[in-house]
Amino acid sequence: MTILVLAEHNNERLKTATLSTIGAAKQIGDDIHILVIGSNCGAVAEAAGKIESVSKVLKADNAALEHPIAENIAPILVELAGNYSHILAPATTFGKNILPRVAALLDVQQISEISAVIDSDTFERPVYAGNAIATVKSSDSIKLITVRGTTFDAVATEGGSASVEDISAAGDAGLSSFVSIEESKSDRPELTSAKIVVSGGRGVGSAENFAIIEKLADKLGAAVGASRAAVDAGYVPNDYQVGQTGKVVAPDLYIAIGISGAIQHLAGMKDSKVIVAINKDEDAPIFSIADYGLVTDLFDAVPELESKV
């Protein structure tokens, strides 16, 4: 039983979600290969070879693969699929874009966002915004799986000595093309990998008021998140959104400020190790999952908290 993990990276370094996906692969079997697809991605492949539990790294390096376009990556996975019992990818925008196309081409089902491995055929995954857990068993000869990284520990980046093997890559399939990318630049930690996240909701009141959330986050060395209500109101950009239709996070500490705790938001952060909620509504649903709750006006509590950090 050999498992292939599709690596998510930016041609310079691996994303943390890849390390958690390898953690899930370890629970399925012990012969794990990593597939690195990109342009001038040799450094990424070398780093992948040093990861513990990895026995081989496959590298597809082609200028046409600089950007992870699903139509270009899927044929490579389809060609390799016959050598593997399982193909795993992170349950990020990257993995969710590519693996469904591979599943369609191979005519097998995809098992999405697994949160636990029961055995090599059986997995758990959240449904109904995380309010229920479905147990899924697959009889497909090749199992295509996306992994919810917040529920698996990332493996160590040192300790391995896997060989790197170059494989041929067809390059541009001509079905779609990369136009541009706009990234938010920030000195704060990346939201999905941060140890501390400070999130604000509708209760913050305005984009100007959101500065108190950001000041507290900067004091704590934290990432900044937001509820969908805050994003829809224009307080912060879309990439701050935590929840069912945003990013899923599981930091050591999650501070929810002015967030009522709609089920869609809870689905994206309820696996956090410690949850602190600040809200003036004592009946807010967020308090049902919070480890610590403070019923007070956030405009009194947050500046005071910041002054004591």
C-alpha cells in the first residue's frame, strides 16, 4: 500500500497544510511518496525529502506549471494514479480545485475533508457544518482524499532522507490560463497556521473600529480573523473570513470579539485548543463552546486587555 501526497507550495517552500496531510497519510500506511509540481521547485523537492516518514519525492518541474492550474496538474496525477492505493491533498483551495478533476478523470469518488482515519478504507468527515460526523467507507481501488489539516498533527520537517526522482510533465494543457494573483501582504502570521487568532465580528461596528482588533493581535503576535458578517459589512477583506465558507483554523488560542457565533462561523474555529469569547450578549451562541467568556462591551474590554499584554 503506497500513498501519494500532492504537495502544496509556492515554488519556494511547502505550506503547513502539506505537513498535516502527511500526518494523515501516516495513519493510513507507511510507504508515503510526495509529489511536487511546479516551476524551479527543486528547493521544495529537497525540503520534502527531509520530511520524516517520506520514502520518495517525485518532482515535475516545468515552466508551464509555475501556477497550480488544475487542468495542467490533473493529467500528471492521473498518469501516476495506477501506482498508488491512496492520493491525498490538503483540503485547501489548492486541493479542492485539483482533486475533483482527478476523481472525475479516474471515475472514482472523492472523499472530502477527512478529520480522522479509521482504517485504510474508512474515514470520518464533518457534515452539516460540523454538527455531525459521517463515517465513510470506500471500496474504490484508488482512494482520492482531501485532508482537513486542523485535525491532524503536522509531521516534522527533519529526519527523513528520501530520494528525489524527476518525472515528465506535459506542461500547459491549453484549457485555461493564469491571469494574475493579488495577495494581501502582512507581517502577521498566516491565518490558517497561526498559533493565536484574534477575530472580530459584526459587533465591532465599522472598518475603523476594527483597528482595536488588529492592535490586540499585534500585541499578541496573532493573526487577524473575522466572521462573515464583518466581511460582508466591508470591515475587512475576504481573506480574513473564518467559517464554513471561509478558512478553517485550529490555533492554540482563538479570541472571538463581538462575534455572536453563528453555526457557520463555529464550523471554522471550534477545534481551537482554547476559545475566549467577548460579547455583551450573554445569550450569544459563541459562549456555548467558549472555554472562557466575558459578557461586556468589547470597546471597554479590548483596550484594557491590550494594555495588560
